[in-house]
Amino acid sequence: MISLGANSFIELCSRELELCGLKEGEVVAVLTQGNERLEYADAFMAAAESMGASAFHLRLPGESHGLAGEMGQWTVGATPLGENRPAVEALKRADLVIDTMFLLFSKEQLEIQDAGARMLLCIEPIDHLVQLFPTRNLRERVEHGGVLLGKASELRFTNKAGTDVRYTLGAFPVITEYGYTDEPGRWDHWPSGFLFTGGTDDGVNGRVVIAPGDIIYPFKTYAQTPISLTIESGRIVQISGEFDAAIMSDYMASFEDEKAYGIAHIGWGLNEKARWSYLATDRRGLGMHGRLFYGNVLFSTGPNQELGGTNDTQCHVDIPMRGCSLYLDDEPIVVDGDIVVEEMKAPSLVAASRS
């Protein structure tokens, strides 16, 4: 595990703010809640002020969910910020908002972005921030994928366990995440390195089979037994299988919300530094190693407001899947878990293949 002193963490945050294009005279707001991640606020503010920007710390009382340690379950979209209009208005006036409490899927985040503030989510353990620090090359590869995905009218993905599902595209934008944000109104997550979009509301059909070894968030577990999801017109209509299927079925039913069965985003991971195996020994944070690892297909259920959709359920399940093949208009992008488009391949992996 990597450990950083206070000065080193400030330097790391300075490097991140440089990637975010922070300029002298801009305003940085750091949002925290309760006693969570106060050291993040201190480091970001010190880094911002050393770069000639102004900074302030907006600390909300209480804590809305557990994102650290062993806790795996949380709800999305509802946060203490929604009950605090003065705080929302203050954040809207900042140039850059550092979110350490997870506003994703909330109406408040969209309002802050619409006001022109760029937003950076930062809640992962510090050693993960070091391990997965973003690069401009990662941005180029993610953005190239974004162009391809934006042009496609259909996405299909399969795996050897029996998955074969098709998404009709075009209703929603493509979201690219590469770990920093330098454009007004843009959101990103440090660390990151993947891209996604969503199918039309009734345009996802087929079967997804979650295989042993695929990761299920928010459970923070590897599937032990296959889970078969039958999807019709953008909605899960059947969950079948054994132990893991029973857990997923019971979890989704606990929300008592039909929208929990909607299909959310779909995309693939491009961060070659991320490790699929990391969850086996480290359950802290959101689990970005699992979501980002190179060549995964990230299948998701539940809310789609970040894409501009209307599904606002608090039940969100992310499932990074290994060994899948993904096609855009029948052109291969990922084949058996490997990126096959030259412009998206990791430089280190390309160099290794040529040596």
C-alpha cells in the first residue's frame, strides 16, 4: 500500500489541478460531509492557493452513505446537499468543484454543472489516486472511443457464458471519463479511464449472463455462480440462476421500485493500470480498479439521469465483466476482453507485443 505525507498529497493534488486547467484567480470549492475526507479538502485547498486560485471548504453536517471500508451498499441520487439551497448556490459560483461526498445521479450535481462549474469526484483512497493517476494519453484513447461510440447506431456485446444483448443507440450522449476535467460544466472522476452511453428507453434486448469472476457493485464481490438476466425493451424481466442470482434479485426488490429494473449505461474500460484482482485484497472506496480495468465491458442497471434520462431510481448496479466481445455496428471494439482498435490500445501493451 502506498502512503503519502501531507506535502506529497498536496503535490499530487497540484498535478491533478494542473490537468484540470486551474488558472490563477479561479475559485475552487471542496465539498465534504461530516468527518469524511477532511485531509482531501486541506490538500486541494493548499494546492489551489499555491497556484494562485482562491479556495473554500464547504462541509455539510452528517453523512449520507458509506463509501469507504467494508461497506458496499449505498443509494444514489439523494444527498444532504438537496436540502441545503445556500450550499448549492455557493457551489454554482465556483469554477471547479471537488466533490468528496458522491453527488453523481443527483439533481444538484446537474444544476451545478449547468451553471458552468466543472466538477471532479474524488473519493478513492489516496494510494489508488497514485496508482491510477491520469495521463493525457489515456484521455486521447478514451476520447477516440467516444468518437466511435458516438457515431454508432447499435452496440452488441457477447461472452462465452451466453451473453448476447443489443442496444439501440442515439438517444443519449457519450460520457468519457479520463480522470480530470478542464472544460466548463464537465464532470469527471479521479481516477477513471472508461466511456459509456445508454440505449434508448425501449431499445435494449437480449440476455446478459454474469459469469463467475465478474464483479458486482455495490456488493463489492466477485460472482461465484452465473446470473442470467433476460432483458426486454430496456427492462430486466427475469433474473435466474443460483446463489448470486438470489442475492441480486432480493437486493433489487428491496427498493420497491420498478425503475430499479431499467438498463442504465454500457461501455468499456481502457485503464491498463487498473487491476481486476484488486478487490480480492482491498474493498475500500467505490472500487475503481474493478470498473476501469483494460478491456472490461461495464454493464449497468438503474438510473440514467447523468445521460439526460428520466430513470431516477436509487438502485444502481455496476457489473464489470471479463472476457467479453463488444461490437459497434458489427465492427469489433473488444474481442474476448482485449481492445482491438489500434488507437485505443495501451502504449505499454503495444510495446510489449512488439518486443
